[in-house]
Amino acid sequence: MSITAAMVSELRKKTGAGMMDCKKALTETAGNMEEAVDFLRKKGLAAAAKKSGRVAAEGMVVAVSEGTVGALVEVNAETDFVAKNDAFKAFAAGIGRVVAANVAADVEALKGLTYPETGRTVSEELTHQIATIGENMDIRRFERIDAGQGVVADYVHGAGKIGVLVELQTESTDEKVAELGRQIAMHVAAAAPQYLNRDSVPSAVIDKEKEIMRVKALDSGKPENIVEKIITGQINKYFGEVCLIEQAFVIDPDQKVGKVVEALAKELGTEIKLNSYARYQLGEGIEKKEDDFAAEVAALSK
């Protein structure tokens, strides 16, 4: 297939590799973007693949928690100006409370629930807010965590740019548990783990990483009899980068997150388990049209 400049540009954004290297990678993989990323990584020409895509949508992420229940919601708007509007922020916060108070299968089910402040359905309230504010809005996604026993902590960063929930399972009611939960939520916001622990990482992902490591090691001239040892060390490092339990704690980088949880459990004389987490970054994975003013001017002159 024909390799376009736009494809090369997209691959450069994803990997940071040079233009000619990107063009060669796309040519070798018949234009398959993911395979081209892997091609560059195997050659040692790319950083780890950026999976989330460009952050482009406006709006805000709301995180709320009370005791054992937490809710995470992303509400989108067209412009950052509206996202800072008090009415928009109040509506988004209201949706967070609805999610926390109810179990809904998906966004459509959520829209059928009652919005307590007005008695309208969530869908009707959304329509009302669009008409009032004068800009298109939508509820993109939500997450609800019910710990049953323990604590759900929340954290919002950058006025709604990133929202996090963290679930700690424990019988303890000590306020130190909630405090640690919030600290871990702040860590998740900063470190953006992809998985909770090693068991959460799909085997296909591990196999893919090992193959990339193997090719790079062999291409660098390492003998085959030590390649497996190299891969073992590198895959452990990979887990330390992507798994929350094994990441260095941002508040105390000398400690792993899992060890910090274990230390508090020992201090309180009870079991504490970091059971789950959720992290939303505003607009991740949404592509927003970028205006090409030069092209528009050229078109107008024709």
C-alpha cells in the first residue's frame, strides 16, 4: 500500500523515531501501524509504544468516594471554556453522585436514572444543560467500585484532567488506611500504571514484550546462551514499570507500592489488600480534528 506523509507523522508521534526510520517501518509492515511500532522497538529505534492516543477532548473527570463506594466519571464538552463553567462542573459532579448511588450496566442505562437535583432523568438533564449552556456535551464513560469492606479513596488532578479511584480491602477502620488509599491514588495519577499486578498482564502482552527483548538482544550481538537471562531481568523491570503493586512509590521512591501496603498492614496488625484501581485521563483515546489553517487559506484562494 502507499505510505502517506500523514502515516509517517503519526508513527513519529507514537514512537519518537526518525522520519526515514518510520517510513521504512511502515513499508516493511505494509502500513500496519501497530506492527510498525513493534518493528521500530525491535530495532531499538522507538520508546515504548504510546497506547492511549492523543488527549484532545475537553470536559472534566469527576471522582467521588464515600466509605466503601467510589465513582469515576468523564463528562465531555466541546471547549475548555465551557469545561470551566460552574454549571458544567456542577452537572458533572451530580453525575458522579448518581453513579456512586446506583448500579448501572453502561452509559445508556445511566442516562435512564433519575438526576436527584431536578427529578429529570440523566438524559433529560443532559439535554437541558446542552440547551442552557449552548454547547454539545456528553457522558463518555464511568466506573463504580464497591469495596464491600474496606476503603475506596479518590483523587482528582489538574481541575479534572485526571481522576483516580483506589480500593483497599481490609477490616480495619483506622484513618491511616484511607490516608494511604489517597496517597496511592495520587501515585496512580502520576505514574499511570497499566495493570494492578503481574497476574493482570495478559500473556499475549508478555510474549510480545519478550519477543521484542529477544530480537534486540540478538541484534546487539549477545550470545544466545545468555539471551534468556537478559530477558528475565528485563521482563522484571517491565513489570516494575507497568504494574501498580511493583512500581516505586512516588511519595517514597525507595519503596514499592505493594511493600508500603504491607508495612501499614503490619503496623495495624491486620490484612490490607490493594484490590483494584481505576484511572481516567480526560480525552484519552479521542482524536480531535486539528485545523490546517494553511490548507484552508489555500482552498479559499482557488
